[in-house]
Amino acid sequence: MSDQAESSHERSVINDLRLEGQFCDAVIKVKDVEFEIHRVILCKCSPYFLALFQRWSNPDKKVFAITGTSPDMMRLIIEFAYTGSVSVTAENVQELLLAADQLNVMDVVRTCCDFLGEQLRAENCIGIFRLTDVVFSAELQHRAYRYMVDHFEEVAHHEEFLQLPLQQLIDILDRDDLYVRNESVAFEAVLRWIDHVPEERKAHVLVLLSKVRLALMSMDYMWLKVLSNELVNTNTECLTMVRNALEAISHIRTSRPYVAHLSNPLARPRLPNSILLAIGGWSSNNPTNGIEAYDIRADYWINVTNNCERPRASHGTAVLNGSLYCIGGFDREEHFNSVRKFDLSNRIWHEAASMCHRRCYVSVTVLGECIYALGGFDGCTRLSTAERYRPEANQWSLIAPMQEHRSDASSTTLHNKVYICGGFNGNECLQTAECYIPEANQWTMIGLMNSRRSGIGIVAYAGHVYAVGGFDGTNRLCSAEAYNPVNNSWHTVSPMLTPRTHFGIEVLEDRLFVVGGFNGFTTSDNVECYNATTDEWTEACDMDILRSALSCCVVSGLPNIAEYVVPRDALPFLNKDANSDEHS
């Protein structure tokens, strides 16, 4: 019998003795319910019981009354002392946590805290956070607070938010890493909180408004929503603050580029939850190892290059389980089958398993726990082969080949399918597209795109597959179209502002970004983004590096996100899209 099995058997025997009332030497009484127990068993699970039996009572005492908890909770704790396990449910967790904390049964406290940590939701995170004031758990407190900060837009709409103490609301609104895509969310949360108890809370409007980054809103929103609010326009100090914010907005809109240092806290961009990385590519007729990170809050790119890494272009990138993979590509001398893995916490590259085939102009995407590398060019042939990588095994394996030979294509995933569109087969630019179902290991052709597109970018966005730009055999394209998988058809959407091929494409905060590429005349540093709701393209900040044949990816939730964004404490005035914070 193993040690674990023997221990379990012993626990079972001793628990049976308790249930039969044999050899018990004390009684725990809670209200009118009595529990026969063995003192030594309870002493093992908590210093509270050791003190109760040894120091707080005389040796002859047999019955111990415990107040402050219920018979049901005491039953669970006694069962834990004998069996080593406890049943924690959504219904009993709070009462059990309080009882375990009172009785200093720390294993049960930790179990309850772990359970609550897994149950964090927008509607309960504030209550759980405040519970840690009563039962202190540094880990649970941190998790609950982070949930509040990271999901503020949802949290602010729930009942618990209205019970948040003033100082905690001030602290949250003051954080650079508070996640609000539009600063209007913070302003409206303040109004909602005040309106819950207006007579008591309206006196706090100035201090709360000072924590809202008013100058990050649009001019229209400030005039229509902020200045028209009675709490604001009847408070002289609030009006002064709003006028200062309006002046800052005017300066931001009319002074490009900005060189003054940002000292106004009302215009200090918050930290993004996600960053867009632009990796490698061709620059100045040579491959580059340059990596730039896009800070969407500041609308600015910063260089995060590791100069020890080998340059490559026409590669693919993927993010899986917190790691960035750079796959295949070309450096003018070699067509790679190699794969490099980037540790985003220390910016160090590591080698991963090589692909089965050399692939430049490769299409890469992620589905589930696998990275897919599709088609490409091996130096001789345009490929139809496809393979996938499992990180836990650090191994690539071939899957069914595509129906077309494709390099210079692009791929994405939508509704548990892999899509690949366009490309070049060695003879012509392709109009075809196909999808892969992993369960069947089968590729199926889907509806033809409206245009032939090689050097295309595709991405899943707003429930569709968007195909953007490319080369049709004659022209570099600025046109874009979207595939609806429900009816297997493509429809035209607004064209980009600039034609381009071999660019990066990603979705960041519900906008589709296209990055760099070749416009038919020169390699580009130009960036623009598309909003499906308005069907409009707008310019974003240009990269510092001119490049095409690059690859882009989005990374979320980095604990060291501050290393990939503009430093907030030495922040230049940076361009903000005046409409990005407009809220209807």
C-alpha cells in the first residue's frame, strides 16, 4: 500500500470511530448541536483548537461551546479535520471562509480563497475584494483587485460597484492600468456612483472628476455630455478643470507632432491591456530584426528590438500560451524551416523545434492549442503542404495538404476553422480561398474572393474573415472585402487609404490594423485602422521602421506591459484619434 493510500485508510478508520462515538474525549457544541470529537485530531488541523483544549480550559473540561459560526460550518470543518477534504460551493463558501478564519483552519481558508479566485466575475469581484478586508488573503485580494481594474467597463454596470467606498473608487480611477477603451466609461461610472446616493456623494464630484482623463475624450463628447451635466456646470472648480481639458484637447488636435512633455494629468493616456507587435521584414533592401510595439492609448510605436536576433522577412508569427513564435521566413541567403520562441518577460529568444519544410511567404495562425504553418515557398516550389505545432510536445506534424499551392497568402481562424485566402501559385495571383476543419483533417474550397490577391492580409474580425489589399497581377490594391461563413459569400467594404501588399494585419481593441507593406513604389511605415461599425479607415501613428514582408501579432495581459509602451512619467504629447473616445 502506498503512503498516500495508507494515510487515506487511517483517516477513514479514525473518522469511522468519530461517527461511532468511540474513544472520543470531547464535545464541540454549536448552538444546540453537539459533535463528539477526538481532541488530538482537531489540534492537528488548527492552533485554535490546541489553545482551546490546552490553555483556555482546565484538563477536566469535556464540552466546549463555540459561538460565531453555525452547526453546518462546524460540521464541515470537523469533517475536514478527519478526512483532509472539504466540499466548497458557491452557496457555502463565504460562511465557510469566515468560520475557517475564526477557527484558524488555514487549509480550509486557502481552499475557499482558491475557490473564490476561480469564481471572480464582474458582478462579484468588488464583494470578494471587500471580503479580504475581513479575511485577509494577499493573493485573493490581488486577484480581485486586478479583476476590477482589468474589467472596469463591465464592473461599473453592476450593483456592487455602487457600494464601492469613495477612497477605493478614487484609487481605481487614478490607476494608469485601469482598462477603459473610452475614457467616457470612467466619467459615466462616476456619475452612476454619485447618483446612487446623490445627496451624500455629490460633494465628491471634484475629486472624482480629477481622476478622469478628460482630455482623452473627444471635443464633441466633452461639450454634449460633460459640460451639460448639472453636477459639473454648477461647480466652479469642475468647470475650470473641464476648460483646462478642452484647451488640452485643442492643443492635441492642432499640434502634430507633439514635442512638449505631458504634465497635465487630465491628458495622461492609460496603459493598454494589449499591444501590437511588428516583427522583422524587409527594410532598406535588407531583412531586419527590428521589433516595434504599438501603444494604442498613446498612439505611438516604441522600439523593443533584441539586436542579438537574426534578421528575417516573409515569416509568420503566432502567440500561444504567453509566448511569441517567429516561424520560417528568409534572410536573403536561406529559406528557413527554423522556429524561434520569444520570452516576452525578458526579451530573450530561444530555439523551438523546426518545421518539416522550409517556408518563406508562409501563412501562420493559431487554433486551439496548435500553431498552423501553411504553404509558402521553400526556395524552389510554391507549397501546398501544411503542418501544425504542439508546444507541449515541441513538435511539428504534417496535416492534409491544401487544395492549392500558395505562397504570399494569409490565414486566420474563425469558428474553430482555419481559413487561408489568396496568394501566388507560381503562375498567377489567386482568387481562391479554403478552410480546414481539424476534426476531419480536411480542406474545403469556399467562395471566390471578388479580387485576385497575392501579398494579401486576412484576419477574423466582427464575425467575418476580412481580406485586405494585395496584388492582383497588375495593381497593388487598397480594396477590402469580408467573408460571411453563414452564406459562403464575400461582400465589399470600404477600401484602405493606401494600397499595399506584404503588410502586417491584426485586430486590436475592436479595430483592424494594417501595418507597413509595399505600396507599389516604396516600402512603407504607414499604419491605418478600420472600424467595422462605421465602415471607415483612419490613420494611426506611423512606425519608425520602413518595412514590408513583416508579421504582426497582438499580445495581451503582459505583467510587464509597461516595458512595451511609452513611459507614462516622461510622456511626450502624442497624437490621439479625436474620435476614439467618442461615446454615443
